[in-house]
Amino acid sequence: MLPTKPSPSRRLVTPSTDRLIRRAYRFATVGRQHAVQWRLWGLLGLAACGSSSDGASDDGPSVTADSWIYVQTTVATPEGRTSFLQLVDNLDFNRLDTSRAVELAGNGRVFSDGRRLFTGSAEEPVIQRWFPDDDGALIPGERVSFSSAGISFVPFGNNFVGVDKAYLFDGVNARALVWNPTTLEVVGEVDLSSVVKDGLFPELDPGVRRGDQLFAIVQQNDFGSTALFRGIQVVVIDTRTDRVVTVFEDERCVGGFSGLQLAEDGTIYAMGDNYLVWHWFDETFPPTCVLRIRPGETRFDPDFFLDLETLLDGDPASGFFYAGDGVAYTQAMDEDGGDVDPRAEPLGFLNQPVATWWEVNLSNPVTARPLTALGQASPRSGPGFRIDGRLFIQQSEAGFAGDTTLVEITPDGLIQETFDVVGLITNLGRIDAEQ
């Protein structure tokens, strides 16, 4: 039986650091779209149907294409976070101009299945559809409240599993709402009571779909304390019957902020990220690590364990993004870098340029190399993306609070800076013009 809470006798935490962990943990958890949450659904449904470019400009591109790229950025200020959503026709410009963007409160939710674009509110249970006009401006469509379904906000974890079916994970009520993206109606629910652990609150991030099964990692924590599940838990849902197939766990790694990653051959990778900060406060936590689920299986491979800290010359890792062709990217955090001790002020540490990108080759044996040409960045450098056959990662000065550069890694390994944004890019994908 896996413990549901850290053992008090093993925790190296004073009352003051206990409060610090709670504050840091709540901050990181509420901000679902921060740097360590690597989103595979940003890679899905992206047809290679890009338009031609007239070259770079200083003010950002105009939009005149038959399909569009949607870009969501999230910016932090002393007053809180704000998200911006807009359309562009290419990524060949110097700086993203958000003057035409739709503004979303806080960590706005953006959902797309590659054809349709929706936003959800973190402050009310409202989902809205958006349409592009002829010059790429976003025109608001139908706006529907899901309050009658018993939710007070739109959760982050949404998965499109069909043209007329999507799952919206509602951890508060241990279920997934089944909703129709065409009619914007809730049509059922999936019972997720099998993931519940006594005294902990489950949250589910967007999952990955393999055939008729959806795999999703479950975060287990208690916002009122530092209790959490010391392991990784995954739920598998049959998208034909809307029923849970199985729930499985592994205590070799701990975490939940980093979403599952699906490889071309059907292998699923799960990162144990220690919920970003825990390894700095409790020496009994395992190293940041990666487990895998083999194609066709619904359990963790007992023979696979990737110790990222050993691979990264002893540094803990932040995030894990599978980029394709057996290659993944992660950031190694230099705990002795910067001006802030991560054990004293973890949030301040994460907003410093103390992390280096590494490329991980998952062949046997696993190898890794640092991308030293990029220099150091904040460990909150946001998710990676693949779009139109191009691979991008982000290089951030200070997470949501600073400037970020979108960096392209070409097939021959060259590193090319593309454009800058204020804050982080939290979603990037393509939608077709056909509505």
C-alpha cells in the first residue's frame, strides 16, 4: 500500500518551511499552465497546411490565410495573471503584438481539436466558442454556462475524444463531464471515484489518447496542508463506453505537474517531477525521473526507470517534453545558481535563469546532451510544441513575469530563435478555416 501522506518522522520541514511549501505548492498548482506542465494536446491535430510568409516584421504578422495558428500567452503582474489569445498566419516575425488578442482572466483555458477553438474561464463555469473572420480576428460565438452540471469554474483538463465528444475532468466531484463540442451541451459523465484517496484532492490534466483509451495522470494533494500522494497515479478511460478501465500507480517516482507524453509507437512516458519543489524539503523523495507504459499495456513497465538527475549531471529536472523520433527535452536546474536559495524561497528561485535545456535520446542506452548554446533560462520556460513539422521550445527570462523567446530546433540540430513574447506561450496550435 502506498502512503497517502509524507511520514511526519521523515519530513525535514520546520513549521516555517511548511507554510512556505504550502504557499509555493498552491501557487504552482493554481497556475496549471506553468512551465513544468508539458502539454501533448498542444501537439495534436496539427495539419501541415501552413501559408507562405512575406518575411519577418517588427510588429507581428497580419492574417490572410485559409488556416490559422492560435497563440495563447500568459503574463504575471503584481495584480495577478492575464492570458491573451490571438490568431497569426505564420511564426516568422520578431515580436508578438497582442493588440488584437482576446483577453482572458487569469490562467485562461484554451481548447482546440484542430478545427474548432474554445475558451474556458477559471473564474466561472463558462465555455465559449470562437471563430476567425476574414482577416484573422477572433469573433465570439456561442457562450454556454455549465453551472447546471455542478461546477463553479472550468477545469484545465479537457480532452477531445471525437467530433461530438469531449471529457472535462472535474476533480472536485471525482468525475469527467462528457460534453458535446458541437452543441455545447453536457451529455453525461464518467465516474472517477476509483481515483479518490482519503484526505486528498484529485486533479486531472489533459491526457493522451491511444486508440479507444484515454490515459491521464492524476495529481493527488491537499491544498490545506502539504499532504500529497507519494507516487504517480494514472487513470485509463474507455472512450467508447465512458467507463474507467483501470487505475494504476507506481511509487518509484512522485509527481503530477508534468502531463503524460505519447510517442509514435504508442509508448507513454510519465515524469516524476516531485511536484516541482518537494525534493528541496524532503531528502526521502526519489530523484526526478521518468517511467513508461509500453504499447498495448495499462501498467508501468517495471523494467524501465530513467533517473533524470543522474543523466543531467546531478541536477533535478523541470518538465519533460517528448518531441518525436525518440527524442525528449527537459531542463536541468542548477540549485547553486542564481541569488536565491531554492529551499528558502522556491518561487523566487524558479523565476531566475538557473536552468539549462537538455536533449534526451531515449534509445538504448539513453543518452543526453546539454543545449549550452541557449544559455540558462527560468525553469518555468513553458511547454514545447510541434506544429507544421517544426519543433519549438521556449527560453524564458523569468517565467510568466518576463520576456520569452520561442526557439526552433531544426531537423539537423540547429537552434534558431524565432520571436519574443511577454510572459509564456501556454498554447500554440493550428486550426483549419473550415468551420
